[in-house]
Amino acid sequence: MQLMLLLAVAAMSIADCSQAWSALAPNYQRAAELSAILTNPDVIGSFGMTDPIDRIEYVRPDMYRVTAGRCYIEVVIVDRLGRQGIVGARQFEVRPSKKVCP
């Protein structure tokens, strides 16, 4: 009887773990966000070929400032809605603002 109870508890524990999200470690998540920013066609198109990106600054969670020359754009990382119950790394989109040239 005790063996059956132990097996039932173990099975419930395993089933409960399968619902957890498997997020990337923070340093890998940040690298994924930076890579997505640098390869986003709207970000690249904002500056064109004459003004290469000089700097990407982390402003706050899910927000970066991308600078090229004297101009910059704000980039927001937005969660992409996925299917419930799917595990894996965070799914997100890059949303750049309009270019500002002070």
C-alpha cells in the first residue's frame, strides 16, 4: 500500500513539473534580445547604410535605446502570445519607435 502511495505521489510530481516554463538563463535571454534587435529589418532600416549602429543601451526590462551617430530609437521587447502549455524559451517581438535626432 505504501509503495502504491509513493508511486502515485511521484507520478503527480512528474506531471506537475511538465507544466513549468523552461526560460533561458538571464544572460542568454539578454543575448537573444540583442541579436533580435540587431537583425530586425525595421531597426536596421531606421538608420540606413550611412549610419551604422554605435551602441545599444539597456534602459529597463524589455526596453533598449539603439544609437547611431546623433540619432536613436527606443526598442521595446513584447511577448508574443503562444499556445498554452508549450514550454521553452520566451517568445517575443521587437518593436522599434520612430527615430529621434536631437
